[in-house]
Amino acid sequence: MIKLYGYPRSRSTRIVWLLEELGAEYEFIKVDLMSGGGQTAAYLNIHADGKVPAIDDDGFILTESAAIMNYLADRHPESAMAPMPGSQQRAKYDEWCFFVLTELEQPLWTVGKHTFVFPEDKRVETVLAVAHWEFLKACKVLEKRLQGQEYALGGEFSAIDILIAHTLRWANAFSVPSGSAVLDSYRDRLSARVSFERVLQKEAAVE
């Protein structure tokens, strides 16, 4: 059984969501980041950076949310949560993945770090306006790419949709609006999936 080390409303939410979509058996182990749980010697042996998520799949340790998602999707090819490695469709999937991490999430996480993550003496308020602008710029590109499509890869839901929708939910939680009715509708539609309702229930149970 997969052990998932995570914390509610963090990047580990993406992994819980995917595992629920896959119908996979897993154990959620809460790492209490707010009380130093990520910095214990035991957890640092699992994740050298003391962050979440991390998984232990029968002794195989993996960190970084997108890497974990792709690994899990590839381990369950019958789910069609990711295209076959080596295919052109997989190349487009990877293109989406790198876009979300480098263009969409990066400025959003800058807002998070300089709002509530970093110690107050390390926060730089002047970067917030630029980060908001950078996020909105990425949202315009995302809106154009999603326009007229039900999902990122066309007509089929995939792990990339989880990655995008979760990032847009983060934006909402950080009070950073996307400025796009298309993206807001996409986020809300995916958040209404039964699998995501189970995610919310499971996270609420460990808070």
C-alpha cells in the first residue's frame, strides 16, 4: 500500500485527488508542517527538504508533486490519467505539466511565500504586485489554451486537469483572482467531481 505523507490544502492535495480518481489503496500520513513535523529526523530521511508531498511505495520514496502524479498515472495505465510515455500526446501532457509548474504556479507560490510562509522579516511586499501580474499573464495563456475544450488534453480528463484545477483553487485561497470566467468555470466544474468531494472529506478528517 502506498504511504502518502502530506498536509491538508498543500500540494499533497493533488496526490490525494489523483489517488481517489485511480481508486488506489493508500494511507495518508499527516506531516504537521505548522508544528515542525517536516523537520524531524525521521521525516527528513524521507524528504530531505522537509516538505510535502512524499510517497513511499513499498520502499520506493518519491517527492515533488508532479513527479508523483506522473509516476502514479503511469503505474495505472488502465486509468488513462496520463498518455503513454513516448507518444506525441504524452509530449503535450508534459508540455502542460511544465507550463503549470513554471508559469502558473511559480508566481502564485511567490505570493504565498511572501504573504504567510516566510518569516515576516524575510517577506518582500514589493514583489506581490509583480507576482500578481505574472500570474494573470499566465492565466491569459491558459484561458486561450483551454478555450473551447472540456479538458486540457481535449475530451478526456487527465492528471493534468488535477494539476491545473488545484493550482487555480490555490489562487482562489490566496485571494489572487484569475480574471477569467473560463478558468473559474473550469476550476469549479472539476472541483464538483465526486473524487474531489472525497478529498475534502479526507483532509477534513485529519485537520
